[in-house]
Amino acid sequence: MSAQPVLLFLGAGPKLGTQIPPIFAEAGYKIVLVARSLQDGFQDNGYYHVKADFSDPTSIPEVFDKVKQKVGIPTVVVYNAVQYKLDDPADPFASLAPESVSQFHTAVAVNGTTPLIAVQHAISAFRSLPPTTTGKALIFTGNILNHSQFKNRLCFGIAKTACAYGIRFASVAYAKERFRQAIYPYHLHFLDVHGKRQNGLQFYYADERTTSGMPVMRDIDGTAAGQEYLKLAETSEQLPWLYTYTQDSGYADFGEIDYLKTVYSDEPEHLKGGR
């Protein structure tokens, strides 16, 4: 019997944190929201809240322990926390000067170190689920910074790039863990040693784009993200780890082209704040 699905949503802010979870709840998932602004406990809507500050990577083990004890083993983990300050576009590395390097450490912790620790705990949790459980997916809310440079996002981009490397690594190292492959016409299935179909571990760096491949910045759409994240959670096979998608069309492969060339760009839409 498959475990009852549980969404662990790390970094439940006022936008995606209020738009994505209801989509999973409607699909039958138990919902756990985690943020530094929340207080521990069950809510009237059935959600379970956990208070945690992701600038401290050591917060992750306690979060997973509380969720397992109070709600159940997570079947899907979404890491959505984000924290950074914009760098000076005229002198980005000034953010690493002694008087301001703390903002670099915070950006790397919240957007790089903590989510990678969450990956490790998600792997441990997924391994303890029944092998036929649908999901066993970790989804990181990413952006284009893993291969395009914004002049005022040095610290933020370094952290996102580090996490993207980890997500890609995990998608290769763990997606087929404990399974052997059997190829049938038109389909690739994962089977255990008894020939029973199994579900492997999945890892995604999700990145919403415009139809031309540009970043959506603060205009990221929570409903579209929720629909795509649920799609990823309910597939039984690893889809592209770099899951770029558009609001209207879903997954779209934009390749590795440097769309923005922002290293030498001072265009306002590239320098404003946003994810």
C-alpha cells in the first residue's frame, strides 16, 4: 500500500506559499508549511505549520523530525525559501568585503547550503517509504541564475548555481537507486528484482520563464508553479532535472543559451529585484 501523500513545503512565503499548497491539498495531500513567520501546530484548514529559519542550515533535521512525528513521512518536498540583497552592479564583489560579507553568507545559506541539506534528508525520508509510493520528489524553486549572470546578483547567483549543481548531481546519482531497468516498447519502467514496477527518487530545479526564455522575475505565477510541481510529484519517472516551464505551455527546453548577456547590460528590467 502506498503511503498517504505528504507535501513538505519549505519556505512558505506570502506568494507561492499560499498558492501552491492548495493545489496539492485538492489532490489529496497532507500539507506541511515551514517558515520563520509561522508557529508550530495544526491549523483550522488541516495544515501543519513549523517555525524554522533557513539562514541556519542546522534547522533542517528538526523540521523533518517534527513532520515525521506529527504528520508522516514527506512524499514530496518543495524548497521555496529565498533570501538575498541586491549587489552593487558597479562593484558586485564589494558584497564580499568584511563589512558586508554577512549578506553573502546569508544568501549562500538560504539558497544553497540549507536546500542541499534538505536534499539529503529528503533522500533519507524517501528511502523509508514503500517502493511503490508515487512522488518521492524534491523540487527546488530556481531561476535563470544557474547559467546567466545579473550584475547585481552575485551572491544570490552563486548560491542558486551551487544548488543547481546539487540537484543535477542527485538526479543522476539517486534517480535509479535500487532499481534495474527493463525496456518495453515506447516505455521505460523501473522494476524491482521480482519484476514489480517501482518508483525512483526524483530531483528538480524548477524555473518559470517567459515564452521567449526570459526570466519572469517577481511575476512568477503560483498557480502555474503549483500545477507543474504537482505534475512532477505524480510522475513515476525522472523528467529533465532542469525543469524550465512557461505559464501557458508547461515544460519547455530553452537549452543553455545565454539569453540575457547581462554581464554588460544595464537594462532596468534586468537590474530590478525579483526571484
